[in-house]
Amino acid sequence: MKQLFYFIALVLLISCNNPESQTNASPISEVSTDSIVETKKMKKFPEDFLGIYKGDLIVTNSAGDQIVPMEFQMLATQNKDKYIYKIKYGVEKETRNYNLERTSNPNLFLVDENNGIILESAYANQTLYSIYEVQGNLLQSTEIFYDDRMEFMIGLARVRDTSLTGNEESAKVKNYPLSVMQRATLMKQQDSTATN
């Protein structure tokens, strides 16, 4: 493991000091930012992704797959820093009434479950990421937003199932094997831009 690390570090060091690659590179001052902006207009989160999204959630565990209807709502409120963040599961629509709150850091949002639990979510590249532990379970949540849909993914690992690998010469690594995976592609509905 150490040999691989040293090899990668050596390759990176050599490529950074390669005079041939430096002569072909154009200075930053010559790069036009207009072409970058035209190529992909930056989206503002969450404003550009507000709406109601619907689809099926696939829950996978050792027993197999289960498909559950799912609805996700992210809607504006009167407060410009607070949004409705609602998740509905199943035919009978078990509802989780949460709020998404903006912080002073543009890449950090809070998901307030309105019961004393507040989850931190990092934002980058149209994606919300969070990792948290609850009742002995480690959960990783990823929500990717597109113009017409969103991808919703949660992986769950039981902390008690952790295994430790590695030795003195390599890094020690804790494994958290996933026991449940949830994934949904939720389509944005046409009538979903109303402000509450």
C-alpha cells in the first residue's frame, strides 16, 4: 500500500515539474469566462430546483427489492432562507414534514426534521450530501437535482457490523458494509412551482 502511495506521489510530482507541459498551458488570464458561463449556466440552489417530484423508490436488502411509491416536495415559503422539504412514502403517503434551511455558508444547508433533529447537508454541483448516525446505523444520503428530475439515494450500514482491516505498514481501514440501499428517480411535475 505504501509503495502504491509513493508511486502515485512520484507521478504527480513529475507531471507538475514537466517543463513541456508548462509551455503548452495557457495562462489563466487568457481564458475567457464568457465561454464557460455559456456552456453551462450555473443553477441557484434550491431556487432553480423547487417543485414536486414523483416516482418509485427501490429498497434493496438481503431479502431482495421492494418498490414503494415516493413523492418529494421542495417548495418556497415566505422566508427566503427556509423551504418546505417534504417526503412522502407508500400508497398511504407516510409524510415526513421537514424544512430545508440556508446557512451563511452557501455550500451548507440544514434539514430540520421539526422534532429537535437537524441534519447538516453539504451542497456541490447540484447535489446535496449528508452522512449521519442514528440508533446504531450509519446513513449516507445523496440527492442529485436536474432540470426535469432528481435522483434520491440512501445507503444504510449497521455500525455493529463494522470490520477493521489493514496493518502497521498500511492504513487501518474500517469497513461499513451496506445492509440497505434505497434509490429513486423522481420526475419533476409540471404544476410544481407554486409558493406556499
